[in-house]
Amino acid sequence: MKTLVVYDIPDDRIRVKVFETCKDYGLIHIQYSAFLGPLNQNRRQELYQRLRRILGKKEGKIIICPICDKDLALMLEIAMPEEAACQVKEASKKGPVIY
């Protein structure tokens, strides 16, 4: 089973600790504040406890969500390469962009 971890933490120091902890558990960084990877129930619970201690009483939110392989296979992704996104942004500065 895969585990999705997403977080919104304003404190840079704590955010870096959460980032490093997710990497320590073998999760893959998929977005700025999101990780995904295989974890069994015991490892997911360990991760929860560790992240809970890191966040403590500081402001922030961490979501740890198990996702079965069947549901993961239904995932849809929309992605634009960074270079293409920059070209669209530059073109829009010159006037309206019509698609």
C-alpha cells in the first residue's frame, strides 16, 4: 500500500525536518509539500508519531493518507514542463493569449 503525505507548515526549520523525515522513510518527493511511497501500517504509524513530535505545538498541518494500489492506478496527472510554463508566461506579457 502507498502512503501520501502532504503538509502545510509555515516554520522553515520544522518544514525541513518534516521533509527529511519523509525522505528517511523512503518516500518520494512529488510536489513542494507532498511525498508518496510504500509504507505498511506499522511504518505509517511510526512516521505519524515521529512527525507529530516534530510538529509539536507549532502551527501547521500534516496529512498522512494510505492509498491502495487499485485507487492509485486511477490517479490522473496534469503536468507542464517548466520551460513550457515559462514560455506561456512570457507570451502572456505581450498581450492576451488565445488557445
